[in-house]
Amino acid sequence: MKDKRILYVSSEVVPYLPETEISSMSFETPRMVNQQGGQIRIFMPRYGNINERRHQLHEVIRLSGINLVINDLDMPLIIKVASIPKERIQVYFIDNDEYFKRKATLTDEDGKLFPDNDERAIFFAKGVIETVKKLNWSPDIIHVHGWLAALLPLYLKEYYKNEPLFNESKIVTSIYNQTFEGSLNKDMSNKVKFDNIEGDAIETLKKPTFTNLMKVAIDYSDALIVASEELPKDIETHLEASKKPVLEYKNKDEFSEAYTNFYNTEVLS
């Protein structure tokens, strides 16, 4: 992976959030590429329960300051950055007081999904892409982890389809069995449609369940990785029907060689 540029976009990354399948692999995979001489950037949301002082986050003024339009409202984009100790890996945080100041990630203290998670997902996708544009950094691979990041492939292929920076970029999505009950805001499809995105994705997002979010991510990715031992049957069926390169599940001890080969032979070939 020497000199390859890989952008990692995740809903959670250790050490900033507790260890889960997603947060762990969102750290281990970039670390592996970094050790192989690749160039990496990691993006995640700046949730309010991330301790800024302990992790030494600081705002990057030259990257902050633009507004993203979400459902006809201007929302200021704030970019923060930190380094993972001992790894020489930089992590960029997408922030906005309205969406990410609350002291929680995706659910309230009763375990209920936040009603604006749909808008947070749209803001996160657009915020990552706008920041990478400002950095003028053209990735060879964009690797997506977690359902809050699941709109990124759709936005790259539709909303940003004429952006030359991403012309050669390949999108890989890791599919995890980290689901949620019920669905996101029922108006989600209209908010995505507001960005002049049409087609099957809008139909699918009319019922924004976990399964349907992942189906949209699969449809707009170039390659997929099964990142949990078991996945919902609907998602397995959709993966098979996609006819795209799929890497079957590898555990933490064996993923390194498999991911490297998959990147080189299936994604970049």
C-alpha cells in the first residue's frame, strides 16, 4: 500500500469512543496501511461525549467556516483535528453545535435514536467531502464504516459526481451487524431529494431502516467488506445480488493480509 492514499470515514474510532467492532476496525485498518507506507486520513463525527482536552482536539480555522445546506437550512461546519498517540495518525472531526454538541453519540439515555440522526448523517457525508476538497487531497480509496457514514457513497456518486478530485477514487464499504431498531426520520428521503438526488436511493430511503441504509451504501460502493460474522439476511441477499467484489469476514487476527490483497487486487485493479 506504499504511497496509496486512503480516506477512512467512520461513525466511531478508538481511542475516542469505547471499543466496538466498528471503532476497533476503524483504527486497526488505517494503522495497518500507515505501517505499510500508505497515506491515510480518518474522519469521524465530534460527538459531545468525546473529551476534547484529554484527546487534545483543536479547531482547524482554515478548514472551518463554511456552511452546509441541510434541508434548506444553513449549518456551520467546524473541523477539529487530533493525533492518535504513538501512531502518528491524524483524525479529523466533523462538528456542528446543533448536531454534535449533545453528550451522547446516536441515542439518548433511554436508548432511543435521536430524531435528527438523518440530518446528522447528511451533514457528516457532506462535511467530510467538503473538507477533503479544501485539503485538495485526492484519495485512491475511500473506506466507509458504520451506518451514520452510510450516505457517503451516495453523495459522492450523485451530489459530487462532477467533482474532479474524486474521479479516480474507489469506494469500499464495510458492512457491520451494528444495527438499530425502527427507522430514522420518515422525511429523510425528502431531505436527500432536496440535494437533487433522484432514483432508486430515494425510494429505498422512504423507509430509512438500518437495512435500507446499508442497501443504499452497497448500491453506490465499488467493493464491499463483510465486517461482522453474521449479517441480516436481507443484507446478505443484497450483497450477493450486487455482483460487486465482496471480501468475506476476517477476524482481527487475520484481516491485515486479506484487506491489503483486497485493496490491491479487487479495488484498485
